[in-house]
Amino acid sequence: MSDIFAARTQMAISLAFHIIFAVIGVALPPMMVLAEAMWLRTKDPVYLCLAKRWAKGTAILFAIGAVSGTVLSFEMGLLWPRFMGLAGAAIGMPFSLEGFAFFTEAIFLGIYLYGWRRASPAAHLFSGIVVAVSGLASAFFVCLVNGWMNTPTGFRLLNGQFVDINVWKALRNPAGTPEAIHMILASYCAAGFATAGIHALLALRSKPNQFHRRAIAIALALGGSAAVFQAVSGDALARVTAVNQPTKLAAMEGDFETRGGAPLRIGGIPDVQTRQTKGAIEIPYGLSILAFHSPKAVVAGLDQTPRSDWPNVLVVHVAFQIMVAIGSLLALIGLVSGWLVWKRRTAFTQSRVFLKVLVLCSPLGFIALEAGWVVTEAGRQPWIIYHIMKTSDAVTTMPGLPVTLILFTCLYLILSAVVIWLMSRHVIATPKDEEIQALAVGKGIVHA
């Protein structure tokens, strides 16, 4: 096993696991806050029960995410020392800001968990809002770093070194903010639909109750609306990619030929030998319109890039198609749910057909999320810093990488098992009637 293969595999596995913990940790606090706000407004103990359950989930995922995130931070330096040596001064600021957001989240999460009796209702709700905003900020700053790797700015390159570094310009790199918005919406979408699907499954297995109905309503409010706005953010990010990373866009679309009026492809399998995407449905002028808002616009194909600098076209194209297909499906479900609420047909959360649809959709958001990161990372290859440093030039020369690959993979498998056990035992189980009744009479306002 080569060093570059072992390092990339270890990083991919670490990111694939961490992103799930991080995403739920970002998206669960807004649902927790919304449930508490509904309780303060209605005094319905079901909302309080939901808020307390989701607070426990936030605490569990925060702890697990801290462990997996710490592993990733060490891996950045251990696996890619040349990258960190070159880029550290440019990307140190967003990493520092992410650390500040992380500690802010930790402080206010403690206040939220232990402040049910010690803080006023308004102060307690405010602490939850800070937790939600801090989690969002953490994701935002990390995505700025990834955006910089895709569209590096804020420096001059002199003799292979960065000089005249402007960290604020680096923060404002072209891909950073669109990528962050797209990622945050994807987090809300994935976690919202997963939460709705889990509660739908429990509702199908038990007698109808308000706990699962209201959990589904809150989760869909977050996940469904995020899925709809995701289409808008995806369009903005695609246009940034068309301008700054035309090779990635060409791989996403399986577009081998530069042309005006480029078609948009749905499905298909790219063949790099014949330079054709076989079996695709082509929408005339679609890619030119989406990328540049002009049907005659010229879109660069893979023929504009040396063959040695192509990413894995098959992987990038298929991952992109999976992401778009799932995103479109979830957006449709979000729109249908919103229409039913607008028509005041709130009983749709009791429909067994609808609940079964939610169960089937519950993992799809995370599949789309993982596929999206495959597009982002694999589509940039062979560059770790686009057009500046290749991934093969950044990897460590440390021996024994296959050993660390196995050890860290085992660590993430153990963490996953712990999360599943804790969440099933303390967060998503159907509450007993006496638990909700205790909350109704005020006995349940205890430490979460």
C-alpha cells in the first residue's frame, strides 16, 4: 500500500465518520431550541420532553464530535505536513475562529443542560440559541478553509512560498461562503429528515402519540425548508465552480468537450477512453444556462486540462448525480409537506403512507451529504491546493501509515457503536406517559 493511498484513505474514512457526528451536532440544537420555544409558548409538556431529549442528543454528539474532530486536526499535521507548512499561515485564522466557536458552544451547552432550574426561561432559551449559532459558526469557518483549498486567495507565491499573506482576503475566497451555506443547509436537511424518519418509524411501531407527531413536524420544518433552499445554494456554488474550477465542473457533468450551448446531463456513465458519457439524458443548452445564465455560453470541457490533471471522472460524476437526485427528491417532499401544512392538513403526520415515506428517506440526506463531499474533494484532485500544490507532494514520509489507518478506522467504528447505543437509549426512545405527566406538573424540570 502506497503512502499516498493510505493517507488519503485514512483521511477519507475520518471525514466520512466525523461529518455525520458534526452535521447532527450542528442541526440538532435548532430543533432543540424550537421545541423549547414552543413549550414556553404553549406550556405543552410534549415540547418540553422533546427539548430535553434533543438536548441530551446534542450533548452526546458534541462529545463524540470533539473526539473525532481532534483526531482530524492531528491527521492534518501528521498526514499532510507539507500542506500545513505551506498553507498554515493563510488558513490559521479560520481554524482559530472555529476553535473559538467550539469553546463558546461548549460553555453555553453546559448552561443549557444544567440551567433548567437555575436560569430564567428567557436566559435558558438564549443559551440554547447561542449553542445553535456557535455550531453553525464552527461549520462555517471549517468550510471557509475547504473553500480556500479549492479557490486559494490572499497571498503571493514567491519561490514556492506564500508571501504578503492577507488572512482576511483568504477568508473571503470565492468558494468559501457559497460552500459553507451549501454545507449548512445540507446539514439541516440531512439531520432533519433523519430525525423525522426515526420518529416516523417509532410512530409506526407504537400507538399514535403527540410526541412523535410533533417531533416529525419540527424536524420537517427544518429539514424540508433546508432542502428547498439547497437548490438555490447549489446553483450559486455551481456557478462559482464553473468560473474557478472548470475541470471539476466538467468531471461533475461528464463533459469531455469544450463547446457553446453545452447540454446538462442526467445520469450516464463517463468513459475516459472514448471520452463520452454513455447513457446520459441530455438537456440542450442546460449546462450553459445553469453555469453562466446564457444558452450560448462556452463551457470548458476536460479537453482543456492535461489528462494527468484530471480527477477520477467516473467517481465525481456518479457522486454528483446521486447528490442532485437525492436533493431533488427531498426538496419535493419538503414542498409537499409545506403545502399540506399551508392547507391545514396537519393529519398528514399520522398517515401511515407518509410515515413510511419518511422512514425510507431518513438515510438519504446523509448519503447525499457524503456524495457531495466526494464531489468536493475528489473533484479537486490531483491538487490539495488548487493549481498550487498536488496531493502527492503534501503527503508525509512517515512509515507505518497502514497501521494508523487500521487503528483509526477501529476507533471510528467504536465511536459509531457508542453513539447508536446512547442515542437509542437516551434520546429517540418513546417516552412513557408518566414521564410526560411529570413534566406537566413541573416535576420534570430537572438537569437534562
